[in-house]
Amino acid sequence: MAQKTIFQKIYFVIIIILVVLTLIIVIYTFVNKNKESALEEGFDESLIACQMSGGQIATSSCCLSATDYPNTCLIGACGCAPENSHEIKICDCGVDKCFNGNECVNR
């Protein structure tokens, strides 16, 4: 009788592990499909990275050499005089965070 209980527990643990693995695969597939479809529709990879890491798209006056979604963790990309600046899209990560070009991170 005790052996049957042990086998039932092992079987139960195996079922739980399989369910968790299945959920992980489904979530991973869903996230990648959304990213791929967004890229196919012309969305910029940096825009997707910004939003998936908690950032919001905004515009800012940055140096003429800066392109959309600059690394805001570095000093300089958006620190030029107005005559040497233009409006570009940036990733606004919120208070005490910055966009490193791939994701929002703590400063």
C-alpha cells in the first residue's frame, strides 16, 4: 500500500512538471509570434524592446547625429544646442531608469 502512495506522488510531480513546461512553451511561442508579426508590420525592433521592458515611446530634441531610440543611459545623445538638434523618438523608461538600446534598466 505504501509503494502505491509513493508512485502516486511521483506520478503527480511528473504531471505538474509537464504542465509547467507546456505553459512555458506556450508563453514563449506567444511572445515570439507577437514580436515577429510586429516586425513584419514594420515596427522597429527598438520600439518593441522599449515597450516590452516597460518603457513608453516619446519624442525629444536630440543631437543631429542621434537616431531613433538612442542609448539614454549614456550622456550626450540629447544634450546638443537647439540649432544642432532634431526631434527623434526615444524610450521613456520612467524615474531612475534609462534605455540602453535593448531594454529599460536601472540607472
